[in-house]
Amino acid sequence: MTRSLGVPLVSLVLHGGTAYWFADGNELPAHDPRTLHPLYLEAARSLTPHVVLDTLKDERFRDAALGLASAPGPIRFFASEPVCTLTGQQIGALCVMDLAPRTALNESERTSLRDAASLVGAGVVLRSYLGRTDPITQLPHRYAFFDDLRKHLQDGAPHAWVIAIDVAPVQRFNAFIRAMGHAYADELMRAVASRTMAWIPADTRLYQVGATRFAAVLPDRHVIEDSSRLDDLVARLRQPFDCLGIPLTIQPGVGLLKINERELRGGDPLRLVMNASHAAQHSVRGWAVYDRQQDEQQRQEFFLVTELAAALTDRTELDLHYQPRVDLDSGRCVAVEALARWQHPTLGLIPPSKFVGLAERAGLMRSLTQWVLEHGVAQLAAWRRQGHDIRLSFNVSSTDLGADLVGRLRQVAEQHKVGLDMLELEFTESTLMEHSATTRRHLAAIRQLGAGIAIDDFGTGYSNLAALRQMPATSLKIDQSFVRGMGTSRHDEAIVRSVAELAHSMGFRVVVEGVENPDLYDSVLGMACDEAQGFHIAHPLPSAEVVEWLAAHRGMLARRPA
């Protein structure tokens, strides 16, 4: 470049102000971006080439000549060409300078400058990939962070405070990209980096360690002595960002981790501090210190998710238990609810309250529901062949409430020759109220098959009467928290009685859960309830014990005994 253009000085100035200088082909020491002449930054952030034939005759340099400490005199000639990545993202400018003025820059020289800028753009991307710099923000990346952290601890520091800044939850950041495009997201990351660098101490480096995450190593005095500085950082990041003329408020999370050299060996501080920044995103304060107990819980949950996926594949650890439901008019068992059980080979029995939520968050709920559907219907078919006239109900997650659920139901029922009117799908009240029109369309399709639909855990959500009236459900299950409270709270008893009467008058079959003693059973007998379920009737039973229970069951106390 210096030979083709006949210039002694070349500089690559990046968007953020970082500059790399070369004189006669040799790299010069790094230049402080705070002393850069504004023309360099203007060139680095402009898509338009610049040519200044004589800086002394340009108004922009009347008060401050364009100079460089390593040059013997003022720079008189300056030209620049934008540097872009292969995708067209501008990342800076290639600048050429001379100590002597020029009268013109001919076309051959302009072409050479453009070609050199193209090569530099490709080289920067490659260097960023193989080296230590993020191509968007021009910040050192994850590998540089680890190298510098190790050096910090090896130089005698007893420990280090690592700070991580998560810009936004992944789903929300992806929503930014879908709505505004990658250029907007890139500009947002640069803006967050700029605001964060204005907060961190002058001698502290900021690193981009993930697509939406920054990190730094802070001196102790900025963490221990004055935690209000962290409140200040969160407040700064919560202020709207103006990106490409469009304001945006992010949901930042700031995490902190104290680590020493021994803990760094074989460990991953970014994983640890990410736990804190993730938790901070959902907190009012917006920053949090790493909590080892919380981390262990998350690791345990991840382990359980992988184990659950394996259990669904080999199908040896999962089982179904069945809890009977009795008709209050006859006292006879008319249905059983299928409840998944997981007997882990080393951890023992894992309660559904723990693994069902994990399955939903990990995307395993469809597989779990399918497993319950196939095994439950197969067992129901066997019982009905033995002459037991009972129905089967089972819980369905909101993630399963899609168009393919109808086909899955039909296929399993046909395979085991069970009428779909023998099946009831239980959806929580909150699930049924989430999607209104879409939900009603899918529920209507299920009802057309003949299967029943139950509104489960009724009373814990926020349904209104208008929405309830539009739901194509066949039964309503009053949440057991109200039923169990009837013995001690007249308010709970009034709620159960009123809800039962209202639901019954709207055409729902009313089922009460949580009937755990004779007094509660006697109470619901005097209400507008159709079925009861609870420990007073039967605990959930393994499939092998259901037939024995049915044979021994002579019927509960009923309104209309036979």
C-alpha cells in the first residue's frame, strides 16, 4: 500500500475509535483513540471516501493540524476509503497520509485504495474469527478475556471480580432482529458497549464474550466498597437507546463473580457469572452476585432434563399411576386420571411437580404427553376388555394444544380400539384462557372427535364468565386448594358451593379434587357437584393395583344409592 500510493503512513481506524498505524510497512505503537483528530473518526463511521489534498488549506484543520506523534511534521495529505465486511457491514476506514501535500489523486490511485480497503475488510473478519476481536463492536472477545484474566491472576492478584452484562433475554433480542434486522441489533450492541465503557474504570478493558454479552475484570474498589456503582450501571443501561433513530429499552442483567487462580484452573468463570446475570435480568435491582446453591440447582435441573429425554426414549423408568374418580349420584368409580411417575435409577422417585415443569421448559412436553397418551390408552383398552366401564383423563400442556393433537388422539384411539368418548383431556384454566380464538378452534376440533375436555385447577387463574361461556369444555375441576380449605374456612366452602352451582347451571360436569377425608366428602355430596377425587376415595394407584381396587370397591356413599 505504501509503495503503490507512494505514502509513508497508513492507518486502519475502526468504528469504535481503535486505530492501527503503519509507517513504511512497519506497525507503530497503538494510538490513544481519545487523541485522534475528528477526521479519523468521521472517516471510520462514514460510507463516503475522504480526500484532503492539503490539510493546511482545509477549514477543518485551521485550528488543529492533522498530526501524529511519530511523524516528523504535520500531515498534509489525507485520503480514506470505507472498510466493510463481506456482508456489507461498515467497520471502519483505511486511511493513507503523507507529510507533503498533493495536487490530485488519480483514478489508478483511487482504485488501489479501494482494492486495499476490500482486502483489509476480509482480513479484519478473518483476524476477528481467528484472533481476539469481535467484528461488530471491535472489542476483544472471549479468548482474549480468558487470556487476560489468567494473566491478571498470575501476576499476583489474590482474586478477581468478573462482571458480565447480558443485554437482553435471548428471545427478546431475537425479537429485535426479526422486527428491525441485524443492522439495528449490531448498532444496539455498539451503543450498549459504548455506554458500558463510559462506566467502567479507565484502566479496565471491556470484552464481548457472547452474541449479547459483555464482560470485564473489575478492581476490588469498584465492587466491594461502593455497590451503588452497580445500581448506577443498571440505571444507565435501562435508559432508552436511540439506534438508527428508533428508541429501544432493553432488559439488562449484570452478574458478578469473585474468583481466584485455583478456581479458574479447570473452571469456566463465564458460565458461573452468566448464572448471576441471567438471574439479574428478572430482578428488580438488575444485578446479582453468583449464588453457588442456585447454580447447583440449575445444573441438577439440566442433568434431569437429559435423563428425562433418555427415559422417554428407553421407556423403562417412567410409569403411570391412576387416581379413581367417583360419581356422587351412584358412588361408583366412573373414571381414572393418569398421572406420570418417574423412578430414577439413582435419584429415586422424582415428583411430577419437578419433572413436568422441566419437560415444558426443555421442549420435551410433547414427547411426555405422547408417552402418557399411548400407555394410558393401551391400559384403558385392557381394562375395558376385562369389563370395567371407566373413562380415562390425562393432563395436556399448553405446548401440546396444536393442530396435530387431534391426529395424535385419533391415531392412538384407533390403534387400541378405544372410543374417543372414553377419553378426557385436562387443560389448566390459565392454558385455556391464553390464546382465545386459536384455543377455541383446537378445542372444538377435539370435541368433534368425541373426546371430553376438562378445565383443570379452576379457581387459580383469571378467567372471566364471557371466556368461560365460550369454551367448548365438558367438565370443570374445582382446584383442590379450595376443597381442602372447606373444613376450616367458610369462605372456601362458599366459593366451592357457588362455583359448582354456576358451572353446573352452565352445563359443565363439576368435579371436585382434594377430597381427603369423610367430612369433605359429606360436604360435596350436598353441593351441585357430579364427581369427586381425592385421598379419601383412593390414592393414585399403580396399574397393577387398579383392577384389585375396582373389585374391592363397593361404592362410596351416594345421593342415589342403588
